[in-house]
Amino acid sequence: MKLLVTGAVQWDKDYLNQISNLGNEIIYVQDERISLDEQQINVSEIEGVICNGLFLYNNIEDFINLKYIQLTSAGYDRVPMDYIKDHNIKIYNAKGVYSIPMAEYAVCGVLELYKNTSFFYENKKIKKWGKCRTLLELANKNVLIIGCGNVGIECAKRFKAFDCQVDGVDLYPYKSEVFENIYHLDFLDSELSKSDIVILTLPLTEETMNLFDKSKFFKMKESAVLVNISRGKVVNQNDLIDILKEKKIYGAVLDVFENEPLGKESQLWNMSNVVLTPHNSFVGENNRNRLQKVIVHNLKDYGKEMM
């Protein structure tokens, strides 16, 4: 297979050799944001791609022999899924690759708010010895994870280790040892009213776009924390800003936003009850190795299917 590999993965030679040895002719481009026409790549010959946002910058319809796509992201929202399904193109995502660092980030973000680390950080800068008497405990809190896939599961494991009650909400409920219960999305409103911490790990789809607006925030406790490590557009950002300003919830941990990078004019930057990071929660030192293993595994599976 003529396989286009992009710089979305930092490759070890050993893994590239494994991919070649599976019978693939590798065509490598460093920057997938530059049109392949500009890079003098004949896309009509490409049969498979390993990429992230390649089809944001290149028309998938020009890839007339495309049969295989491996994404380096967990989400499918940057590729034209309707076209891919209609043309029977096999697609794989980076399932499980980023779940561990994202789950650790969720715990870290909640603890930052609960332990008021910004207060101590500011005091340290000015060498001030000052105590804070309003710190909160994570133990025995009710955690609701919305989206019970790989990231949700890893979040559940870690919050359970802090003696939290962990429930889930998912479009497709299932039995799980790491969740106390998993409810259908239809029960979201009633579960929100019971939860101290609400973690969003669900994919962005037409159904989940702006799922969290004022109507959902008003169902939450005033003491609740919202964590969004899914996609920014799952949350109505203007509604969230209003809710945070009015202190209708305790705070938010936000790694993703409606538009990225987040504009400097956004009020979120200056809110003391917000932990804000630049879509960085997925980063971990073991990602590269996990991703390359997933890619080689999926190529082998694809090869078996084609035999």
C-alpha cells in the first residue's frame, strides 16, 4: 500500500521499519498543513494515510484510491466521516493513547481548585507566609463522568482511588467495574443535580454540540466543578462564562474551547475560579510509544482483513 505518513507523529526508525516491512511504501511529509499539491505529492496514488488534520487542508475527494486512514487523534471531528463511510474507507483512531495523561490532568485540575494552589503560588512570588482555611477534600465527593470510553474509564479509576463515588453517563450504557453506575444520556439532568464534580470526556457530534448550556448549568450544584477535556464546542462558552461570573458553580477546569487558541479578550483568562490550559491535557512522555504501537497493530489488523 502507498502510505502517506505525516509529521503528526514523531517517528522512531524501528516503527517506520515495521510499517515498511508490512508491505507499505512510505511517502513522508512533515507538515500536513501545507497542501500536498504544493509538496508535489500525487494524492491520486495514495492508498492509506497516517495523519491528524490532513483533510482540513486537502480535499479528501482527490484521494481517489484511498482505502485506509489512521488518525493520531482520539476524535473523529476533523475528518469528513460521511464521505469516509460512503466510500467504505477503513478508519482507525488513536484509541487509548492519551487517556492516562488526560485522566491525571482531570484529577490535577480539580485538586488545584479544591486546594487553592493559585493562592499559595501568588504568596510564594511575594514571599508571604499566609494560610488558607477554605480548602476542600476530594474524598467522598460524587463524580459524574459524561462519556464512558477510554478517557472516562481512566478518570473513573483515579477518582475512585480518592474514595469518590463515580457514576457515568453515556449514549450506550454498559456494566463496568470502575463505575458504580452508567446511566443513559436521558438521565443526565437528574444526575447533574447530585454531582460535586462533572467531567466531560464525550466526543463532539451533532447531538453533543452545545450540550452544556445554561439549562444544564442550572441543574448543577453551586458547589460543583466542571472539567472539560473533550471538545470546546460541547459547552456553550458564553453561558459558562455567565455562570462562572455569577458563582452559580464553584469553578471550572478547561483544557478545550469553542475557538482555539482562546482569544486574549476572553474573560476566562482572568477568572480566579477557572483552571485554564491550552488544549494540553493529552501530553505525556509515553504517548509516542503508545501511539506507534497502536498504529502498527492497526496496520497488521487491516492487512489481515485484506487477505
